[in-house]
Amino acid sequence: MKLALVGMPGGGKSTVGKQLARQIGVPFVDSDHEIEARIGGSIKQFFERHGEDAFRDLETEVIAELVTRPGDCVLATGGGAVLRDRNRDLLHSNATVLYLRSTPEDLFRRLKHDTTRPLLQVKDPLARLRELHHQRDPLYRRCAHYVLESARPSVHALVNMALMQLELAGLLDPTRVVATVGAEPV
């Protein structure tokens, strides 16, 4: 089983993904970490030097490799991965996609002191998050098989919601769950 998590920056994809992978006993992969390993530096620096288009090209290459790699995994994608049709198609056809949906206001609360996200290094980050959400929400929905509201739940609650959705859909045998997670905020 390949699961892919999509959603806005700060929506909990990596945090929830790690716990979900642990619960079902499969590896966790973060596409942004894979990109950073490939470029030997930070995405922020790559963005500044080469621009968004070059970054998105690299992101598409990495996503294609990750979703077609043999074996099960939980994949956390970058917030903008859905901007390209090719990425949405790769994710939707090669993985079960969960959209962790948060409001721009909840995301701002989580990210207001984060300086590592290039698209949020602007004068009014909340306005930028609203703009990004308006642009990306329909794309996340188009790509996703399931939407999980992640505005307030703890990581534990989100992981349990994901597991329940996968079990109800017949995609996960409940006996496959191998561990428990503690309650921590997203």
C-alpha cells in the first residue's frame, strides 16, 4: 500500500505521516527531504538560486520516482506538489491520497514564526496563506481520494481518522496496525 499525504504548508503531512507509517508498519518518506538530499542543501536556498520552476521540475522527478518505487510507504509531499497536473496524476494513480485540510487561519497560527518556507517569506503571510489556499484547495481535492479536516485535531486524532477511513474503504486490514501513538498537537 502506498499512501500519499497532500495539503498546505504546516498542515501536518510530515508529522501525521510519520505516525501513520509507524502505525501500519511501513516506511515513511518525505518528498522534501528526498529533494534536499538530492540537491545537497535546503529547498529554501535552491528556490532562491534557481527559482520556483526549477524546483517544481525537480519535485516532479522525485515524486515520480517515489510513487513508482516498489514497496509500501507513507509519502508526505510538499505543499505545492499538486500545482502540476503530472504530480496530481502520479499521486492519484499510484497511491491512496489523503488531503489534510486546514484553514489559512489555523495554518498561520502554526507557521507565523517559521522562516524555512520560501513562499511565506512575505509582508503578510496570512494573506499569502489565504491566496495559496484559494488556489490549491481545489487541486488537493481533485488529487485526493479522501479529505481529512486537520484544523484542530491532535496528531493522534488525525492518524486515527486516517486509519478508520482506510479500514472503512477496505484498504487496510485493522490487524495490520502495529503501534499506538500519543496525543500531540499538529
